Amino acid sequence: MSQKRQRLLDTALTLFYQNGINSVGINEILAVSGIAKRTLYIHFPSKDALVFAALQQRHDIFIAWLKQKLANTKSTNEVIHSLFSALESWFSNQEAELGPFRGCFFINTSAEFSDINSDIFNFCHHHKQQVRQVIADHLISNNSELLEAMCIMKEGAIVTAHLCGSGKEVTANCIKILEKLETS
């Protein structure tokens, strides 16, 4: 990948995540990146193409991060603790590869592109399915109800931390509830 393409992509992802996709224009991306408009359109023929590339990059980063956080778990209880500890760390801006916490880029994007038939909305849905699969791959049991509860609580914790700034308390409560479900 060319350095200019990567700089455009990194700039767009940062601005989209900070400010929302619809509030960021191409001219702002160009000004911040220092890249010419012609170069942008050589690499990304439309803003939607740039949005898809930003979504793909964030997806790849997040999935790799999540896999790494769950890599050494040996029990369902460890998966629960590792998942919600990692989220709490992200909420408190301690996960450099994810950048400053601004909620979930995919939840935020799906709110901006709410047509369930749109390609961007469907990519966001695909991301959530992949995150669910990563969690499922690390669970020792095949308890589908526990997996469902973990995923719902993960999403709720992300939204709550973003809206209320109370990540540590939220993740601690999620862990307590899930531990009870896991042992019952």
C-alpha cells in the first residue's frame, strides 16, 4: 500500500471516528492529510470507497486486538474477565492501537447509515458477527445463551461507557452477571 493512500486512510478513519462520517468532508480529509485531491481520487474513487476502506481497516485492527486479548484464556470465566477487562481498558483510553475511545465505530456508523439494505450498514453488521465469532471461538462451552448475553452486554457496555463515561463500573457489573450465568 502506498504511503499516501495509507495516510489518507488513517486520516479519514481518525476524523470519521472522532466526528462522524457525514460531518467530515473530503476537503477536511485533504487538509489534515496534506494530500492532493487528485491523489485521493486515484486511490478512492468516491467517499463511499474511502468509508469502506476505513471500516475495513478498523475492523482488521479491532479483530486482531480482540483475538490478542482473548488468546490465552483457558476457561469461560477467563474469557468473560479478559473481554470486559479489555473493554474497560479501551474505555479508559489505555489501548493505543484502538485510539481514544469514542464509542464503537460500527455502532456510530450504522446510526449514520441506517438503511438496512445499504452496503455500509451491512458491513457494520458483518463486523458485529465477526466479533461474536471471535468470542464464541474462545468459549469452552457451547452455551449459546451465555454467548448471547456476553455479546449483548458487550454492546451495552460500549454504548453506556460512551454516553455516560462509566466504563469501569459497567464492566464490573457485566462480569458479575455473566459469572452467575456461567455457573448456573
